[in-house]
Amino acid sequence: ISEIELRRQAVELRSLTANLQDLVDSRTSELRDSEQRLRVLLDVNNPIVTCLDRESMFAATAAALRTAIPYDRCALVLLDPVKDVFRVLGVAGPVPSPPIIPLGTEWPRHQSRSGWILEHRKPMLTTDFLTAPPFAEHGPLLKEGLRSAVSVPLEIKGKIIGTLNVGSRVPGNYGQSDASLLAAIAEQVGPAIENLLAYEQIAALKARLEE
């Protein structure tokens, strides 16, 4: 083999070695991210699975969420199919006094970001409320000092029952990876809400029978 051919083979070998190392590094990073994601989902699921009242379930959800996706405001919003509105079930984070968006606040389905999520069945990522479409929630959220947010559907057996939302005072604070992680977390929260609603129905029926 000539010296030129040996040099060519040496260059090819170095290139193949570099490509293999890049592949190993990429796969290692993917595995690390996958393990971290699984750990986050377990951290969220474990505290909420046994909660049977709204206050404790949302408190557990908000606390677990904070370690996964930092936020200035977290909110859980459920659909009221009878009134055709979305109602704020829980809010966590610094809240003005009196709160601009108190518990029980209702958003009209056809004018809200939660309604958009219900219709399109996918997350909504907002980089800045100042330039985003004027959904019903955006004005009050701006008054609370929030600038960016990500909202994802809460789904039970193929039916969207509400949204899970996090917001930040920093514009552009969330990206697609945050939306993906929050959507995965919402998949854990959905069954917990289903259990909670079923427990509430049973408790209400029991109370009526006792009466």
C-alpha cells in the first residue's frame, strides 16, 4: 500500500472515530434526558395519586411541577360542560391581593386559550402576551405581571376536561421542550382528576342517601 493510500485510510479512520463518538455522545444525552423525564413524571405522579380533595391534589401537583418547570404562576382549569365555560380550579404562585384571577373565575369557551386548546387538541405556547392573540385570559394575566406561558390539555379517555398552565414574568421563558414535558405531566394529572371527580360524586350520592 502506498503512503498516499495509508494517509487516506488514516483520515477516514479518524473521521469514522469522530462520527462514532458523536453518536455515542448523542445516545448518552438522549438516555440521560429520558431518565430525567421519567424521574420527573414519577415525582409528579407519586404525590397526587392518593389525593381525594381538590385543594390537596392541586397543592401536590403545583409543588411537583415547580421542580420540573419553574413558574411564577401555575393554574389548573376545568371545563364546565353545563355552562360551557372553563373554571379556575387552582392557582399557585405569588397572587395579588385581592387576586385578579380568583378561584372560580370563569372563561368563556369560545374566547379563551383553554377553548382553543379544546378545539385544536394541542398545547399552546405563548412567548409574550403583549403580542399574542387577545384571548380572554391574557389581559388579566398581564395585569398580574405575567408575560409568557404554556398551556396543555388535560385529557381523560380521549376527552379534554381542562388545561394545565404555567406562566412566567419573563418573555420567551418557555420552549417546545417545556410544552412537551408539561403535556407528559398532564397525562399523569388527568387520571388523578378523574379519581377525584368520581370520589366527589360518590360522596355527594352518599350524602343524599343519608339525608
